Amino acid sequence: MPEKIVMTAEDIRRTLARIAHEIIERNQGTSELILVGLRTRGVPLAKRLADIIETYEKSKLNVGALDFSLYRDDLNANGSKNVPRTDIPSDINGKPVVLVDDVLHTGRSIRAAMDALIDLGRPRSIHLAVLIDRGHREMPIRADYVGKNIPSARHEDIQVRLVETDGRDEVVIVSPLNNHIVASQAEKTESR
């Protein structure tokens, strides 16, 4: 499958620095702020954002990890029955929470994540930070902090690769080969 790199490691670094500054500015500091990364790639992104924010604010942030798989509306379809791995190191009641994910697409994952988070407590506010917003919403979900908008075709796949999970930092668009179209065109050519 052909790939096109749309963000390099340096692009990701700069983008996360910008998002971190936006989070600080919007929250007028970070005294009670909790960052919660969505499994899988949202967790290392949340940790990176926390590190950047801590550099500027000189205070340690609480960073958690949220597994929302049991809240997904497609649980039966994908057959996943994993035990949730949620780790929120602080009480979220009355505190501002920023959910962090790699790609915002249909909005279904974020809806499920908010349901899972609300079962843990009642935050003062929930904001959403994503590295990539690719559009194609099926739910009324909007990110508060967006690294990059990448309009893409529905058949394309946007993959965020991170050192922590994939051994390198990059964002790529993967376009599947239309094998059935290529094969049918080849058959037509052969029959002539």
C-alpha cells in the first residue's frame, strides 16, 4: 500500500509544543489539570504534552490512561473482550480534564471515552486534544486542540506512528491499492 508522509518527527514535536501552549493559555495555568490519554497512542501523546507543559509551568501534571473498549458501540462487531486498562492517578471530580488522542475521525471513540470517563467521576470540564483531525464525523464531536487538519478520503487510513509504540515518529496517509479494479482492468486488456 502506498504511503505519504504528512508529518515528520520534527513536525510532531512542534505541533505538540503548540498544543501544550494552547492548553496552558486556555486553562490559565495547570494547577488542577489532568491529561488523560486514550489507549493506545493517546497515552504517549498525553505524556509528551505533560512533559512540555511541566517545562513551562514548573509543576508536575497528573497523566492518566483510559481504556474505553467496553464502551464502544461496535464491541460485538470487533469481538474485543479485553479487560480495561485504565489508570487515572487522581480524582477527576471537579477538575479540568483534557482527553488526548492521536486521530479524530468519526467521533465514536471519543464518545465512548467520555462515557468511560464520566463513570469515573464528574470533571469540571472535558476538553479534547488530538494530533490529527481527519473529518468524516458521525457524532457531534469537535476537538478543542487540533495539531493538524488532514482532510482525507474515507478509504484512506491515517496512521500516527510514535517512537513509544512503533519505533519512529511520523504521520502517514495510507491509500489501499484497489486490487479488484486493477485486476478487472487487466482482465479487460487481456480479453481484447
